[in-house]
Amino acid sequence: MNGQRAAFQSLWLLARMKHAHDAEGGLVRLADLRGEVSDASTLRMVVSRAFRDFKAWNIEVGWGEDTQREPRFLNAERRSQGPFWLPALEAKRVRMLVSGRAATAAEVASFLGLRSRKMRSAEPGSSTPPDAVHLQDAAFWKQLVASQQAARQGRLMAPVAGGSAAGSPASALESIRLAGTLAATDFQRALVTLNEAMLWRRLGDNEQARRRLQALKKQRLAHHVAGNDYLGAMECIVSAWCAYTARDLPLAQSLLAGMADDAARGLVLRHHPDVRFEWCNLWALVCRSRALALAADDRPAAAALAEESLQRFGEALAAAFESHSFDAAQHVAANMGMAAWLFDRVGLSDLPALARDGYADTMRRAVQWIAFSEWLCGHTDGQGRSAWNAIYLMRIARGHCRPEKQPMLVQFRAQKPLDPAAISKLAGPLADAFDAAHWPVRWVEVAQARLADHQAGRRRYPGLQHCSLLFEHAWYAAHAGDLKAAEQSLGSLREALPQLVPSDRAYFTESWNDTLPAELVLETKPPRRPAVRKKASPRNS
């Protein structure tokens, strides 16, 4: 190049981009380099060396999916991810010569290895192309569906009693790992990694979820697979969920905003209702948390965030029904109901989204949204009932009970939380969601029934739901005067708390110390408060 001997990998990439510009639409992906000039472990080094050479040759090269942007404005930190392309003006400058004359198309193809690859794929008995359909694919897709169904039914990690046919894995995690052994294409393997990351996120294990996300990133960068834009979008959403779970709200919102601004992922967001549901639901949850944190100090900002939260919840609900997913719809309906109640508690009940004709019965509206969520649960799959609806309603029922910190037992029992019948009355036309089989007449029995299902293996609730049920049971058992039962639930809660993230542990620690009767606090010796107290509230996951 310019009279100097050029590194083969750099020259190959330049020639490949020139060929792509002239004949293939412009983009050269990492998968095109792998096997021709490098393996997966050295791709980053090869790309870095090539760009140093391009700079020395005074050739401007672009990267990323948007070929209309000027390369000088691109983010260099993302350069190693590709894909790569030549701007039109640069492509006109590049000439490929062999022995001083213009290279023929056959010579270019031979140098790049394109002809040999095409010939190999056409040979009788050659291996099936990576993304072709295999007869054995049916077994993979069956196993993937089994995992997703298990996740919807709450069988995330541990089997549920009687939950599977003989000989087949009962939990979502087991099923997705078996699907991994059946995966025959790069896309199928990446899909397995994504689903496993989503499972670990729901289980509350951020470390495992992030490990799988890193594995997914490597798979996507090493191979250009079908569905790559969808996988990239979902990778971003699960990463944002991990940040939200860790209460890093700025990071969560930054990831979601970056996804919306990205040309390829933004397109998926607009046109894929499942992705749009996930994005809107999580964005709304982040706005909800920020609004609650700001309510005491900056009411205008809090009100704007609360309004945006409710708007995004509405968009998430529409996306859920667009994709015919009642499971997704029940999640966002519960989130909407709890958001309305929480906003009311911090003085944001006069939001336009909550008030009609100047009047807002926020508690009624909150209960009706949660009742709608429960109704949807009953019409999708009985095994898919979430504990969140019960937890939310138990919190709402005792929400007006605000005694002094560590009240005496007599004062504590004098409080009058709403009973299930009163909550059912607030649900109005949706009261039929609360059938007698799943909703006993006392809250302590509602909590106990769900805990009994968990302990017997009929349900498997993730850590945050399980801890929330234990605390609600302890509160209502103490209110009924059964301190022994309350102590037992608090003992189980103490054992389960270490698995939660610090913000959730802080919520239970403060609630245990401040809202339970002094006699029970003295007997159970609650966990110590964190050094810096932060208001926290477990959230729907």
C-alpha cells in the first residue's frame, strides 16, 4: 500500500469492504473475518491493527449498522463490534490491482476466499449451512417452549410437585440447558443464552445473569446470526433489568435510552411488540422509582416522572395485547395498580392520568388494576399465578395503618387494616377475580396458603416474592395475636434475606424494626439497619 508492504489482515478487510460496497450492499461483519483472517480470540486485535493501518493509508472507514453516518462522529469504543463499511467517496478511491492491472472479479473473489466457500457449500454431501432448517430442530424448539412455559408457571429453578411428565425436566432452567444441547445453529445457541440470562434475572441472581449476557455478547460479535437485532435489543433490556434490580436507576435508564436511539435496535423496538412491552414496562418502573424518591423534595419533577411512568405503563399494556400475551398484560396491570397507590401515598394523587373530572379515587383504581391482573392470571394458566397480586393487596390493605415506631402489641392490634371482603368491594366489576379457592377470608390465610404451596413444592416463588410473603404473613399473624406464627415467618425471612440485593434487604430490615409490635421485635432480634438508611420498596419483577 503506497509502495509499502501491507499487513495481510488489514489488506483483506479493506478489499472485503470494497467488494461489499460494490456487490453486496456495503456491510462486512465480524463473522466474515472469522476463519478467513482470524479466530474469535484475536478478532479485536486484528480490527485494531487494521484501523491503525487505515489511518496511516489516509482511508476513512465506518462501523455500525448505519452506513449514512460520518465515520468521524462514530463511537470508537464500539468499533471492534462491527460491522464495517466504506463510505461511498472512499470506495471510489480504492482500486484493487494485480500485477499493475485492475483485478478481475474472479481474482478478487479468490483473494477473499469467496469462491471457495461458495463451491464448498454447493458440493454434494457438504455440511448444512448454519442457519438452514434441520429436521432435528423440532426437538430444540419443543424444549425451548417447555422452558418458557415452565417460567410462566413459576417453575424457574426447582421442580414443582407433579409439574412435568415422567422423565422430562420440570424447571425452566433445566429445560433451557437441555435446549442448549439440542441447539444446531448460532441463532439457537444465542437464543438459549438469552433465555438463561432472563431466567437468572427473574431469580434475582444478577451475577449469573450478567455472565450469561457477556456470553451472549461474545456469541453475537463472533457470528452474524439470524435475529441478531432482536438478540441485541433483548440483551440491552436484560442488562437494564439487572441495573434496575441493583437500584442503579441512571444506568438502567441510560441503557434503555441508548437502545431507543440506536438505529437497528430502535427499529426492533418500534415494530416488535414483545420488545416494546419489555422496554416500556421497565422504563415506567424506573420513572416510578425516581418519582417516589423525589416526591418529598421536588414535587414538580416527581409529578412529571409519575405522569411519564403511567403513560409508559399504558403503552406496555397495549404492546402486551398487541402480542396476545395475557401473561405480560397481567404483569403490567399489577404494576399500574401499585404505581397509582404509591403515587397517592406520596401526595401525587392529583395527576391528570389518575384524576377524572377533578376527582380521583386512587385506591379504588389501584385495586381494580390489580384485580384485573388477577383476573388475567385466572384466564391464562392457573399455575402461572404470581404472588405479587396478593402481596400488593396486603400492603394496600394495611397501608393506612401508621402507628408510632415499634408500637406495643395492644396498639398494633388496635389498627384496622381492610379485610379481603373490603378489597373485593373496591374491585367492583372485577371482584370475580377473587375466587374463594385462592382468596381466603383473612389475609393471614392468604399469605399462609401461598407459603404452604411454596414449601410443599406446588409453587416456586423467587427470593423477593418469598420474602415479601413471609413479612406479610408475620404482620398479619401478629395482628391476629399469633406471635408464635409471626416469629416463625420472621425466622424464615432472616434466613432468606442474604439472597436479596441490598436495597431490598434494607426495606425488610426497616419494616421489621419499625412497623411490627415492640414485643415481637424484642423477641425476634431483627437484622441491623444499614449504615446509610435508604428508603426502598421491593418491586414487581
